[in-house]
Amino acid sequence: MEAGLFGFTLAGLVVGFAVGVTGVGGGSLMTPILILLFGFSPSAAVGTDLLYAAGTKSFGVWLHGRQRTVDWRIVSLLVAGSVPAALLTIAALHTVGIDETVERIMTLTLSAAVVATALLTLFRQRLMAMVSDRAVPAAAGADVRRRLRTPITIAGAALLGVLVTLSSVGAGVLGTTMLFLLYPRLPAVKVVGSDIAYAVPLTLVAGLGHISLGTTDFEVLAYLLLGSLPGIFLGTRLGFQLPDRVLRPTIACLLILVGASLLFDNVASAFAG
């Protein structure tokens, strides 16, 4: 195996391990790695990572489906919002074309999504505690919340659909946080299972759209998957033995550094151009 291709397998292994240990979405790590370490353009990194995510998350859906930890009603709402939004975003990219301006927009979107993921990784437990303290509202307030929850779920999923199509980030930490806020009584394992289940069609549709744009590297994709599957397995097995209070802040700080690096590179290239 060539050294460069071995690097992609190693990257898949490292990202898969991190996902297995912390649950942080792979897109927030893999896409920046492809851009910063391997010199991919933002569109090529996003297009390749979307199919990488669809492949890795499909295995997770199978596991959660066997354990009956997927709320398929919520998944249907998320798909109803996110998939059409992804298709519209792909159509818009076809209309305007992948030029320098679009690449910069993708980089800025990716930077913002990575930093948001980092902040939620740091503070999500505190946010969830605040939500659980208020999970028993007055009956009238609960009725209003239930009536609005469906359209809010669809609208939030639509925003995530656009975000994921442009950056490949958003279907992990951002998606689960939205579900925790909207469905505070839903068990955490079903929140995670439902988020993974809707992410598969979303990343698959967005990934296929990027194929039509010519922004997918299939050889690199194969080597990423070759490393990621054993990485996820090892991370899942070892995650129970590693302290969460150390892992999550470490990953969050790394993501903030990555987001800042992407932003700096984008600003520097803009001035250089």
C-alpha cells in the first residue's frame, strides 16, 4: 500500500476510534483532516466524507434497530425536513457551480459547525441537566410544546440538511442536542439511535448529490472505511475504560483548534487571492 493511501487508512482508524470513544460526529473530525492534512478542496472533502458517514452510520443503525432503540416516528419527521433540504442545496450548487466563492462558503460553514460541535461537546451535559429540571411544565405549556414540536422538528432538520450538505457536519452532536431539547422525556439511547437512523438517508442523499457534482474520491473513501470500522470497534470497547471528563474536553479543544485553523486558512487565502 502506498504511503499516502496508508495515511487515509490511519486517518479513518483515528477518527473511527474517536467516534467510538466519545460519540462525537466523524464529519467534524474527518472533513477538516482531509482539508488541513491531505490538501483536499472543501467540496472534495465534504463529498467524500458524506459517503464515509453514510457507510459507517449504516452499521450503527443496524445495531440500534436490533436493540429497538430507534423512534421511527421522529426519524420520519427528521427525514421529511432534512432530505428535501439536502436536495435543494445540491440543486443550488449545480446552478451556481463549485467555484472559489462556494469553496470559501463551505469552509466558513464547516468552521462554524466544528466550533459549535466543540462547544456542545463541552457544555451539553449542563444543558441537558437544565432541560431535565424543566421537563415537567404546566399542562397548558406542555400542550403548546407538543403542538409545535412536529413543525419545529421538521424545520430544524431542514437547517441541518443544508448544513450537512455544505459541510458534512451537523448530523451528530448538533442533531442529538436538538432532539434532547425537543424531546426531553425520550431516553438518551433512543435519541442517539434516532439521530443515527435519520443521518443515513441524509448523508447518502447528500453524498450522491456530491457524486453528481464530481466532488467525491472513491479510492480515498475505500481506505477511510478500511480504517474506520475497526477504529469504531476498538473505540467502543475501550470507551468504557477511559475517563469521560478528560476525553470530551480534549476532543472539544481539538475541534476548536481545527475550526480556528480552517477559518485562518480561509481568511489567508482570501487575502492572498
